[in-house]
Amino acid sequence: MSTSDDTLIPKVPVGEAVDSGIDWINDNLEWLLDGITAVMSFLIDGITDLLLLPPPLVLAALFTLLALLVRSWGFAVFTLIGTLLIISMEMWEPAMETLSLVLVATVVAVIVAVPVGILAARNDAVSAFVRPILDFMQTMPAFVYLVPVVIFFGIGVVPGVCATIVFALPPGVRLTELGIRQVDGETVEAGEAFGGTPWQILRGIQLPLGLPTIMAGVNQVIMLALSMAVVAGIVGAGGLGGEVVQSISTLDVPQGVEGGLAVVILAIFLDRTTGAIGQPTGRSLLAVIKSRKLAAETAAA
């Protein structure tokens, strides 16, 4: 039934325009979509095979050692218990599939986000142009990203990783820009006074001083990638997302709980590990070794 508002405000065919754009991409850029599919499939399959190559207990020990090196003894104990629990729940293989998807999506997102964030920090016009795009990307519901990628790439892991990249990218750009902008202006001016080029100032001053904030952005990229990787199980991405989706479709409570618990363990491990890289705790094995070495050199002097 028509109303007066219908006659005053005609329908704007936004959806139809987007659909036409998707059809044009499918018709004219098939070579590009095939290339993306081939590269993503190669990367994800290669990393998954690499993670599944050693026995699970060996890789669990390596993860524990990494946790000890970069974080603390307590986190190493958690990592050991968590990985052993994943193995005991028979969720190791889907967990490694999810980890490979997250790693590929994170690397691609960071490769795009960091340069864009640096450019936005150094140019206000770029920042003003990028900001509404990032707002749009962050507020768009996650499930909406699955619609075009399925049309472009079909069902499988590739649409999952592509949707994950787009969904996880915004915080990397925002926090990279913030990290560069927060560097003290007097420090930058001092570098310029000593004849430093823009590249030297960026590499020697802005990036090191802005690293904690930039790493916080990388941390957020990883967390969003992991959350989207689970959602991507709906489009056949497999991994822990596939386990959760299957548990929903079959009302299998144990499978759903075990898959969700494996996601939580993986998320905490990735979160604490990347957080320690950006902001060292001082309780890691590397920090202890470094402090003892420094103390020995001081005593010898």
C-alpha cells in the first residue's frame, strides 16, 4: 500500500546498483578473482600442511616455548594446558586450519593497513578520505561481507579469508595512524634538524616510538580475524568455525562447546603473544636473560 512518503521520496536502488557492480566484476575481472583464489588457496593449504606436519604434542611444546620466551612462565603453563586440552578434545586439526586462515588474513591485512595508516598520519587529506571508509567497514554487519565473497569465490576457505581480511583491516589503519601521530613533535623536529629525510625519520623515530600502538592495532586485527574466521564457517571455510556451524545445524551441544572452547584458547594465546611483542612484560625468558646479561656486564665493568 502506497503512502504519501512513498510519492515524496522515491526508492533509491542502492542494492540494485551494488548487484550490478558485482555482476560487472564477475563478467570482466574473472582473471583477477581466479588469481586471488589460487594464491589464497596455496597460502592457506601450505600453512595448514606445515602446522599439521609435526605431531600435535611437538607443536604444543613449541607454542609453550614461544609463550615462555615472549610473555611469562604463567602464560607458558596456560598455553601448555590449553593446547593439550585442544588435542584431547580432538579439535587440533580444525584449530590449525583456523590458525592458518587467521595468519594469512592478518598478514595481508597488516600489509595493507600499516602503509595506509602511515600515509593517513602524514597527510590530513588522506586521513579525511580514509576515515569514513573505515567507519563504513567497521559498522557493516559481519554477515553482510559473506554475500559478495560467496558470489565472487563460491563456497570454501577463500571467501572466508577474503571476508576476514576486509572485516579485520580497519583497526590496523586507525591505530597505525594514531601511533604515528602520537609521536612527540619535538622529537621529529630534532630529527629534521639533524638532516634526517622523511624516510629516516619514519624508520628511526616514528615507527619505533609508535610501535606499541601499532602492535595494539595488529592485535585487534588478529582478534577480529579470529572472530570472522569462526563466522566464515557458514560459507564452508572449515576449521573451528565449521565445527561450530555443524554443531548448530545438528544441535550437538558437546561439539559446540568444545569448538567454542578451542576458539577461546586460541584467541587468548594469540592476544597475549602479540600483546607481549608490543608491550614486553619484563617477565619473559628473553627479558630475564637480557637483564642477567646486562647485570653481568655491569659487574665486570
